[in-house]
Amino acid sequence: MSGTFVGMPAFPPPVYPAFPVAAHEAVNNQTLRGNLRHATHTIRAKRAKAVAELSDWAALREAGKQIKDHTLRHLDRYLLQLEESVTAAGGIVHWAADADEANRIVTQLVQETGESEVVKVKSMATQEIGLNEALEAAGIRAYETDLAELIVQLGKDRPSHILVPAIHRNRGEIREIFVREMSEWGRPAPEGLTDSPAELAEAARLHLREKFLRAKVGISGANFMVADTGTLVVVESEGNGRMCLTLPETLISVVGIEKIVPTWQDLEVFLQTLPRSSTAERMNPYTSTWTGTTDGDGPRTFHLVLLDNGRTDTLADEVGRQALRCIRCSACLNVCPVYERAGGHAYGSVYPGPIGAILSPQLRGTASEIDASLPYASSLCGACYEVCPVAIDIPEVLVHLRERVVEGGPVTREGNKVVLQPAKGHAAERAAMRAARWTFTHPGALRTGQRLASRTRRFHPRTLPGPGKAWSGTRDLPAVPAEPFRDWWQRTNGGKDEAK
Ligand code: SF4
């Protein structure tokens, strides 16, 4: 076994640098930028083609949005219905308010089986809470079985993309990781392994097969949970998920409470929009569904851990709650010019890219440097909104969160409570906003200021002093007109002051 697996941390995370600092490092890494550019441009073009095939794409998108909004409005009711349905089907439901509670529950459930190894289906929720690290601390080894997650785990790395966690690695790097690390975790890489995709996939298949056949406990997330039947759904491309969901005796699924849909029929929308938006496929290769337990078929015991971890706080925010519609397709990452250059690690979270920039500061609060900087990790170009299959207006939420950072001071969570901290930082920006608000609500002062600015225009500096220097160093400051617009209007319109 290798030493320590450095996976994603639990929330709240260790101290990550602010986004601009982390991104600065990434943009100077030419290999990383090359890998990202190639991968995002390829997926982006394929997605556009797959979506264009559907004449009712706009209607599907609107339907997805409506279903999610309706469910979130009645989340309390649907969660209780889900608990009832899962229990009736033979499953056991656990409620976790935060990451620590979820980790405690899962660790205890694994310990009760007497096992010290688990196999995992790719799951963002378990990465969000740092489950692998919590299990490791309890002497339980978690094996990632998704190919990209395996690469990340063997490389003691962090995921950098929702769908393709090892997008920042090229084939040569993956080969090196397999050759160097596989033997430490189980079956070694085959002799003479090259970087051909087929050989790399076969090496991973052989390495994972022994884990699937040995595992008694499987851990998963879920893409959807159906309230009226208690069914969970995992959508995937490789088949590793199907193995983890069917071979072990005990299955534990950790799922965010927002992943619920009311009825089975609602899936017809998302099973069309998700694969086209994520892998650009008309239909994903494996869609696994399970409802509680079935005698003689699949796991004997099924536990569902319903995870809050900041979601209820997010739901309370009228603008920000739309982030909970996200179906984790990653289309927004693939079109984002900032993500393409900065890569996923700069976002300091398992949720990178545009969705990460609005989700992490809401789930974790904006007290840390990284979370206060994430709402600014965008040019607000709107490409993310255009491609989002559930129409999340990411730019709108970004601006809303910027306002929260600047005006309201950081929001933190203490237990289940949202706490508004006294504002600190961005003092100059806050003062400027207050001054602007006062000026615009006092027209007399605005008029005097405009006249004064016009009369003194010859003395205005070409660059700004202090913190504004960097901004004006690469831009021309707009010239102040010789006569304010209001005066010109009054002079040329017979003395009527329309702007009064
Ligand atoms: S925000 Fe929209 S585009 Fe981005 S991952 Fe979520 S569903 Fe996909």
C-alpha cells in the first residue's frame, strides 16, 4: 500500500489560496493548458453537435428547470416521501446534517460489516465530504473504480473536472502513474505498458477486476433519487458503477438532498439532457437503477445517507438556490474561458468551473480567501448559462454572490445556522459603492459634481493612483466631456430639464 492518499478534503477545506493566486500558477503551466485546451474544445464541439440533433432541446431544458424548481420548492415533502419509499423497499435511510456526520455514519456502517476495504463508484458527494480520508483514518481503504478517479487516486492528485477528473493529465503522464503506483495498490501495470488508450484501459480493467471480485462493501452517490418509488439512479460510461452496485453484499449511497425528482417519469427529461450535455452521447452506456433490496439479486443491505452540508442554507437564498438544480453534466466547465486556462485545481473544491464558483461559496460560506474570491472567477461572458441543460443563470448568481462578499461581509455556517460576519476586506470598493449610492440619490450633488468635473477636466490624471493603478495601466480612462449631458440637454431643449 502507498503512504497517504491525498484526495479531496472535507468541508470546511484546508486553507486554499485565493483563486487569482492559484490560477496564476496554472496559467504558467504550458502542459496543463495544452491538455485542458485540447480536452475542453473536443468535448465542447461534440456536445454542440449532440444537442443540435434534438429539435425540442429548448423545451427539454425548460422542463428540466421546472421539474427541479418544483422539487426544490417542496423538498421537505419529497424527502419524506423518498424516505418512506426506500424504507418500504427494504433500504435504511440516514440523515446527515454535515460532512462530519455523514462520514461518521458511513464509517460506522462499514465497521459493522467487519470489512476494511470498500469499492467506490465515482461520487462528487463523497469527495465533497472527504469520505476517503475519513475512512482511511479509521483503517478502511477506499478504492476508486472510475478510470479517471483511479488515475487521480494513484497519482495522489486532486480531481480537476466534474466528469473527467483527470482531464489535466495526458496519456504519457497516465502511463507513468500506472507503472509507478499500481503495484502499491494491488495488481501492477503490465510489463511494457505503452500510452495507447486501449492498453491503459486494459491495465486499469485488470487492476480493478480483483477489487470488484473481493469487495463486500460498495459506496456510491447517485445522479437522481425518485421520491415516489424510492429508486436511485447512477448514470455512467464504463460499467464500473454497475459492478460496485451489484457485486458487494452491502451498498451505501451518499446523496445530496437536492438530487431528488418526484416521479420516475421525470427521468425521461434528464436521461436525454444529461448524456448529451456531458459526454455528448445520445444515451449513456450504463444507467443503473435500484430500489431498496431484492432477495437473491444484488446487495443484501442498502443504506441511503441523505446529505445536507449547506444545501438547506443555499435553498434559503432566492437567487442562489438555482445552483441546486445542477445535474453535474460539466457542460459549463467545457465552454468556460476561465476554466480552460486556470484548470480545476484553482477552484479549491471538488466543484470546479462556473458551477463551482457559485456552489462552493454557498455550501461553505464566503469566509475563506478562496470562497470570497470564487464569485470573481468569471468574465461574466454567459457561455455557461447558454449551455446549461437546467438553465442555471450562473452569471446572475455570480453577481449576487459578489454583492454578498462586498456588501454583507462573509457568510459562515455554525452548525446548521447561517451567520453574517462583519464585513472586512474590499473596503475601498465598499466605500466607493456607498459614495455612488449617495450621489445618485442626491441629484443636486450629482449635478454640482458633474460641472466641477467638466471644469477641472484639464487637470485630471491619465492614470489612477493607489489600487486603481493596475486597472488604468492597461486602459484609457474615459475623457470627461467639456459640458455635462444635463447642461447640454437644457441648453439645446429650450431650458427644459428632463432629467430633473
Ligand atoms: S451548472 Fe448546468 S452546465 Fe454546469 S454542471 Fe450544472 S447542470 Fe451542467
